Amino acid sequence: MEWKILLAIGGWVIAVVQFFLKYSETKDKNEAELLEKTLGYFERGTQARSIAISLIEGIWFKKKKNLDIILPVLISQTTFLLTEAIPSRQEERNLIRLLHLIKKCLPYAIDIGNETAEISEALLHAGHEQNGMIQYATIRRWYINFTGDSELFDAECEEIPNKSLERNI
């Protein structure tokens, strides 16, 4: 009789272990799909970009998960908005939200130095080009925020005519 009880208990243990393994596998799969959908919004234009930023702020940053995957995408989106996007008020707001989010996510980066260098390079390029997305003073302030170095930015961008140090945002 004892061996039947042990066998029944063993069966229950195996069933419970299988349940938790399946639960964990399903949870990981759903999380991966959500991450893919979240990042997919960045490809769909201005409004979708705003939704993607909100999802990252509301889900991924709160969980502190996959930020090492998300951060390079945020930097890429910021670079796009600073250098190639057609200026609009909504994209300007998206850009500022992205910069804030990058600043919050940087401590979770695998290679903080590389990520900081990429965003700094994009800001320097924007300081040179001035595509009209955000004012020079705002770009300068964000560059200093990421690097702590105003002298380099000023030296790199000093030949730009008509730069304005007026406050934008």
C-alpha cells in the first residue's frame, strides 16, 4: 500500500513541475511577442511611435525587463528624429519623451559607454545640422545632460550661424 501512495505523490510532483514549466514557457513566449509588438510600433509613424514610447514607459521600464534590447531601438529612433524626420509638433514631443526614457534606461544598459556615445553623437550631429525638430539650446542641454560636457558641444558647433540659445522646452 505504501508504494501506491509514494507513486501517487510522485505523479503529483511531476504534474506540478510540468505545470510550472509550461506556465513559465507560455509567459516567456507572451512576453517576447509583446516586446516584438511594442518595438513594431516604431515602424508605423508618428502616432504609433508615441504608443510605443508609452508601452515602454508603462510596461517594460516598470518591469526593468529587456531594457538592454529596447535601449538601442530608442537611440535609433532618437537619431532618426534628430537627423531625418520631418519636423512636427508631435514628433518633437516624441523626441523629448525618447530622450527622457533613454536617460532613465541608461543605467540598465550592457555597455553604458557605447550607448552614451551613440546618443551624444546624434545630438552633436543635430547641433550641426539643425533640421528644425528642436532648437539648438534644447539639443545643447540634452547633450550636457548625457555627457556633462558643454565645452565639447560648444567647440563642435561654434561655426553654426544663427544658433539660438533660447529655451525651447
